Amino acid sequence: MSLISFDAGKCTACGICSMICPENIIMPGESGVPSVPAEYEAFCAHCGHCEAVCPGSAITSSYQAFPPEDDTADTGQVSPDVLTKYVQSRRSIRVFKDMPVEKEKIEAIFEAVRFAPSGMNMQPVKWLVITDAAEINKLAKLTIDWMRMMAETGTDHPLKPFFPALVALADAGLEPICRNAPGLVYAYSENAFGFTDSIIALTTFDLMAPSFDLGTCWAGLLHLAAVESQPLKEALGIPKGYILQYPMLFGYPKYKYKKIPGRKTADIIWK
């Protein structure tokens, strides 16, 4: 079976599939019906764009793990002003309500996240989702243990000057690492090339969360320790051979923000 099939009875010979193919492997045929030469199939990105764009529904792919959606959103439903305010209103949440997040909400967010762009449409990002508050607190404690060790030894680290203060906060009963968040997602992938794709996917999670009344915070301090602390890596327990990419905290915000704080103007070089 061909990787991509073209139904001659439905094809209008419009050529759009050839024009939008990112790998330029769809060749127009003499009769107007396109095809993918067998020697080009290995270069297919499996993006599904040809099948999704075809006005006659004449294209079928054999690689799709899930069938394409029947329709797309009307982008005109969301005005630029509304979307701009939505993005500007996103805040890093560091104080959460003491209540769990429903699994259904998390799954609904991932329905959007799994469509986040990735290089060559490789979709390399995998996820560790933790909703056990005690487990998250354990990860925070292991992070503090690592910082304490780093502060007390001669090991160099660019952020080492900050470690004593963070350790002191933890010793005083505060939680400066995971902020007592009820939820944590950690992106991981099979190789280091998945970092950019992970950040894109996490940003999608970040932007989707407020639409479910949830808040998020990028857990940089946790990741700082996770890449170096073996006890922390073992506690996270991702499969052997995979690389931790970046974590994000999530939960219900305890407080609501009334205004959008100021930010620098965009620093742009126009050419």
C-alpha cells in the first residue's frame, strides 16, 4: 500500500497538495492526479497537511496513527484583541489552592498540546505527569538536598550563590522549589534534539491552562537539580535512555490578578 493514496475520482487537479508539501515530494501527474514516487516516500514528514488541505478529500495516508479531524477552527472566531489580552493576562502562579486538578482537565489540555509543532513533525515529546502532592514535595526536598550539598562543597555552579538562601527558606518551612503545587508535568524525549520541541509543547500547555481556570509556573529550579542529581533522577523515574527536558507546575491559583503588569516593549530589528 502506498504511503499516500490519491483518489482520481475525487481529485480536482488543483495542485494545492504539491504546493504545501514541506518536503516537495508530491509530484503532479500528466493527468493532473498527483502521486508520491516510491523513492521519495522515505522523505515524507508524516505531517498530514496534504490530506488536511485537499478540498475534494481525495487524499488518504497510511501512516496516520489517528484519523484527521473532520473540521478546523474558524480562526475568525477569536479576534486579535481578545487573543492578545488572553496571552498578556497569563501569569506565573506560585501560590496554589490546596485542591487536586481533575484528570479530565489535564487530558483535555493534552488534546491541544499533542498538536504543538515539532521539527520534521517527529513529535518526540513524552510526558511525566505527577498529581500526587506528596510525590511533588519529595522532589522539592531532593532538590534542596542537592542545593545544600552544592553550597557546602567546593563544586562550581553559576547559580551557587543563590543556593544558601533557597536552602534557608526550605529550612524555615517554606517551599521555594515546587511551591506546593498539586500538579507537575515533566517533558522528556529520547535525545537532546527534543529540547526545543519540548519547550514549544510546554508553552502550549502553559497557554491552554488558564482556559481551564488553571495556573502554571516553569519549574526551573527543579530542572536545575534534576539534570545533575542522581537521587532526583531516580525519583522521577523516566525510562532508561530518555532525557529530561523541562518541568512545569500547575494547579488552581489561590489568587486572581486584577491587572496586566507592565512589560518592556518588543526589542525588534527591522530590515
